[in-house]
Amino acid sequence: MPINRIAFYHLETLFWIARLGTFRAAAERLKTTQPTISARIRELESHLGVSLFRRDGRIMTLTPAGRQLVRESEPLWARFQKVLLECGDISEATGTVRIGAGEIAAASCLPGFISDLQNRLPKISLEMEIALTADLIQQILSGRADLVFAAGRIAHPALRTTPIGSVDLVWLASPEYLANMRRGEQSHAPPIWSLSSHSPLYQIMKDAIAQSGIAARSVNLCNNVRSLIDIVLSGGGIGIFPHSMVQQHIADTSLVPIPEAKEMAPVEFQVAIRAAESDPLILHIFEQASRLDIRASALPELI
């Protein structure tokens, strides 16, 4: 077998097609063209004398020979990458890292973490996407994200997770709206605003509304916390918010707590990668992200 004709980029291309499912996705990930990806696979198949993929619609599926090659060579590739990373300076690492996050994480610990990451790994390109937890899980399972920050407990056999703290939820209204409620100037019970059913916070909020003892005119849903805050600031009712996103409004009293509302259970947050992740750079970033505390403004010292 002409092993000397097989380059590292052949194997890297093979791994990313196997992970992402299409030549196009692999080309985007490796920042090259789809014809280049196709040519690399043709070369690899020619050198090995076997077919590595078969097409199922738009998805490329590994043949038995392809699965064996990936299974046997991916650990070797990962160890080689690790050796290169350890022999060199981690600050010289290159590549594109895709990070997904929910809105709450994106507004709390994530900006400082990303800034510090860019300072310490200046040659890394970062791609950020803000999405709901359900979408984030699908992104990382499909290989479209390398690491995600998500709300709620994530229990999936294909994912490796670690907790990064929790965020309290609070009932708030504008001071004028609350004062009108106290004086009985509201002609109807107040509308309550909550995150939508697609959010892992929804069930916590739904239970809190049921146990609050607050007579609500209606329960209104929105999938964007910033919009919820703006609605309640403008006097549109009362809302349930993650404390980390409204602490400035509480400090300047533009939003005030609802005294009679019962406390809610805090929301846990986790950082996740694929359980089979072998890229030493992703594992390094995951290790650093695991040291975050979503409640703290101070960042961990990355090493």
C-alpha cells in the first residue's frame, strides 16, 4: 500500500466528512472548496484501493472500509495533534472553533471568556452562534458546533458535560406598574411574561406562575430575554427573568421585585462537547471553560 502518498490532509478531510455528513460541510469547516474535498477523497480511495463513502441522498455515509479507517486512524490523528500542540506553544495553535451559547450565558460569563480566549490563542478563528438549548444540542451532535454553553441539565450519551454554576430567576415589574397594582389602579389582573416553551427555563417558570398566587390576566411567551425586559420596562406587565441579565435594572430600580411572588429554583448551566471529541485544542478549551462560574464576573486564569 503506497502509504507515502497519503497526506495528513487526506485523513483530516475524511474525519470531517464522517463527522459532518457532507462534502460541502467539510469544505466549509476546512475553509476550502467542495471540489477540493472531492479530489482529496478520490486520491485517498485511489491510494487505498477501496471506496470510503456511499451517497445516501445528500448525505455521505461511510462504507465498512471507511468506518474501519476512521475508527483505527482517528485516535492516532488525535495523538499526533496532541504531540504537536504540546511540543509547540499553545498560543500558536490555529484553526476555527465553533462555539454555541444560550442567550443567558452569552450575556454573562461568555463575553469575558471569549475575549480572554482570543488574547491567549490569537491565531484561532472563533465562530459564535446564539441559540436555544435544543438547537445547541443538535448543533454539537451534528458537528456544526465544537463546544456549547447551555441551560438546564444535559443528559445525552454522546455528550460530555460539566456544570458551570446556576442562575437565579426573579419576578420583576417597573416601579410605576407595581405602584399602580398596589393602589388598585389596574383594571385587570396583570399579564405575566415568560420565556417560550422551547426554553429549558419554561417548565420552571410555568411551575412558578402556578405557585405564585398571582392572579394573571394572561401568560405571554417570548423566546428572547432582551425583548421580555424591554416589554416589562415599558409597563407591559410583570416578568420572570434570569438575575444575571437584570441586575443592573434592579440596581438602578428601573425594575423592582414582586414581594408576594415565591422564590424559584435556580437554573443550572453546563458546557458540553462531544463525548468522542479527540481534538486536543477543543479539549483544552473545554477544560478552561469548565472552570467558569456563570454567576461570577471574574474569569479563571487560563493556562
